[in-house]
Amino acid sequence: MIVVQDVKKKYKDFELEVSLKVPAGKVTGLVGKNGAGKSTTIKMILGLVKPDSGSVAVFDKESIALTGRDKEKIGVALAEAGFSSYLCVNDVEKILRKMYPEFDQVLFQKKCKELNIPMKKVIREFSTGMRAKLRVLVAMTHKAKLLIMDEPTVGLDVEARNEILDMLREYLVEDEERSILITSHISSDLEELCDDIYLIHNGKILVHEDTDVILDQYGILKVDEATYEKLDKEYIIKSLKEKYGYACFTNQKSFYRENYPGIVIENGGIDELILIMTGGYR
Amino acid sequence: MAGLVEKDLRLLLQRKQIMVAFLALAVMLGYTTEGTFILGYLPILVLILTVSTISYDELDQGFTFLFTLPIDTKAYVTEKYIFCGIAGILSWIISIVIYSVSGIMRGESVDLLSEMPMLFSFLAIITFMMAFIIPIQIRFGANGSRMIIMVIFGVALILVFVLKKLLGEEKLVAMQHTFENISNTGFAIIVILGVVLSLIISYICSFRALKKKSL
């Protein structure tokens, strides 16, 4: 669905160098701190920003050359952008009907009712949760083949987050060829939803791994200095000096469990991956 | 394109109270004010309202979202000219109706046929204004464009003043005579060509301004 190949984009104080793939039928997560380059990557995929070099293809077509017809097959929810807040949901529904030939008006109305989104209230009077739900709904009610979600659950309470995740799951179940590229700060969302994860930091992809592998195989070894000296470091991705000795991030925790039975091994989730690889681990 | 028109119509309808107030004021002014004031007043207000949809589009990173929808910059710019153009023509027609009815109510004889050149000159002025404002609005946004338009008008006023001083009274009168000697048909052709040319230049500028915008 998406192939980003050796893309480079230089700004005054930031440089992006990215390669990633989102295959058909897969959910791919793009994680990283604020300012890591997630939104710029998404904008390039959508053809809104032109790369200096490399190529970005969506549906086997250069993203910068995507036509209206191509974009009809993509559903997009951006973190802080949407339809004018002076419009109400009724207006949005009418616009989408004209915008997308495949727009499912019945589904849109049904979901608005289920999610308690008021049809006649102007968007600027919506709560954060309502706005987020509307953004996701707008993206997924025209039978898009590809969803691109930039922080769809940011600032939401648990209930609203679960509602959005349920919507995304329903969307995937309807057609197994559908794909999602999602960015999020909330690791539990990604762990539940994504097949694979890209970690981006300072404009570069640091890690690409299947979510199952991260959850099963990644871990943090907590060792004192003496143990650290003797430790086989072949599967250590990164080590950080701590008060007690070293925190070592590994992608083969079973190796260390078998060969070093005495050491403390904590499970490594996406949060730990982000923190250790981007230098924020405490 | 149909989706964009729908969006702009719905954005306009959000300000229906203002539109009704403008229309009521136009009817009142048309009736109480003699002359052609109403022919310029209503279309210019409508033009300002329709062009302001660009500001609404830009609010809260709106452009970024808008271009994730199945439209491109060419479709967006084309729709703005069509939308503002149609609104301008409709408001011009309404202003002619108000102008005629007001004249009749005041007991004046209204001969629209003989007034056609004057009526169309208003349409030409409105089109020139549209061609002038849209690219500035796209390039500089709501606040920037206000400032730029004021600066341009200021510079234009100074230029007129300087030209008047440089050319002197005699040359200006001679120029006026030259214009007066142009036949109605010739003048109409010049105006039509001017309008078409200004629209083409304006469209190209709008398109380039939008392409350069960081989304």
C-alpha cells in the first residue's frame, strides 16, 4: 500500500531520512517523540510535502502525483486538523456525500448516534473526545482501502479511546485487504492494534520490528557492573548507565533468561523501546 | 469540486444572519439612495463574504486537512473562482433588480437597455476586484491580505498623485479625450480583454501561491 524508499527532506534545523513499508492487510505503527518526524512522514505519504530525494509511493503511484480518484481510497485523520470548526456534523455529512462516491451515509449516521456525536452542534463547541471521534469517522466512512491516522486517540479518556480502537478494528474486519498507518503516543493502543512498529527519532528510523516480537522478545536486563562486564552483548541493542549498574535493552530476552538465570529481566514494551532508544529511560 | 462548492455554501450559510442583514440594508439603501450606489454595494459585500471562505479553509491547519481529501490545488483554486464568480454575478443581478424596482417605486423611468454599458461596467469592476483579492487572500491569509490590500491601495493613490504631477493638466485632458474617442464597442472589447487577462493572471498567481504554501 505504502512504500517510502530512502526519502530525505532537509529543513533549516531538521533532517528527515526515512524508509518504511505498509503492506496490504497490515496495521503499521509509527512511534516517536514530539518533533521526531512522524507528521512530516505522513505529509509526504499524502503528497503534501515533496521529498528532496527518494520516493514515496501509495498504491504503486508517486504520492505527489496522487489524483482525487486515488485519494478517494485513502481515509485520513490528522491530530489537529479537520473540517472548519464553524460547520456542524450535518454539514460535514453533506460535504462528504459530495466528496466521496463511496460515502456510506447510513453508516455515518449510525456511528454518530452510537458515539453520541451531535449532528446539529457546530464543531467548535465539541469536546476533545467528540472532535477526535468525528475525525476518525470522517476518515473511515467512505470505504477507504488505506487509513492514515495521526494520533487518533491523543487527549482522550479510556472510554473514548476504546471506542475509537473498536471502530478501527471493525473497519479492518470488513475487508482484510485494508491497511492502517497509525501514529500514537499511547503504547497500549499500538500493542493491541499494530502488526509492526517503526520507531522514529530525530528524523531517522531507529527500529522496525513486529509488535509480537517486541512484546515477546524485547526486554530490559538490570545488571550490576560486574555482571555487565561478563555479559555477552551480542543481543544488547543499547545500554544505559544507572545507579545500580546498567539497564540493557535486548531483543533476545530468552537468550539471557536461559544463559544468565540470576539476572533481573523486565518485559520490554513499546514504551520501553521508545524511552531507551531515544535516551529518555529512567 | 462538488464537495468544495457544498463546503463553501455551508460555510456561507453559517453567516446567514449577516447575509440577510446585508440584503435588507441593500434594499433600504436602494430605495433611499438615488443613483447607482447599490450596484456596487451588494456585489462587493458578497465578494468579501465569498472570498472569506478561504480564511475559513485556512483556520486551524485547515488547508493541510483539505488537501488530504480527494481534491488537488488546481481543483481548489478553480472552485474558488467559480464560486466567487457565480456569487458575484447573482448578487449583481439582485442589485440590478433592487436598483430597477427602487427606481420605479420612486417614480423614475428605468430603461435598463440604455443603461447596459453602465451596468456591465459594474460587473467588470467586481470581476477585477475578485481577480485582485483571491490570490492575495490565498498568499497572505486573512490578516496579511488586509494589510497588503491597504498597502497596494496606498501605493496606487500615491502613484496617481505622482503621475498627475508629472504629466500635468494638459496631458491628462488629452488622455481623457483619447478615451472619449474610443467607440462603445471598442471600449467594451478593451474591458472584456482586460477582465479575461486579469482573471488568467490572477488564476495563475493563486495557483502558484497555493502550491508554495507549506501544508
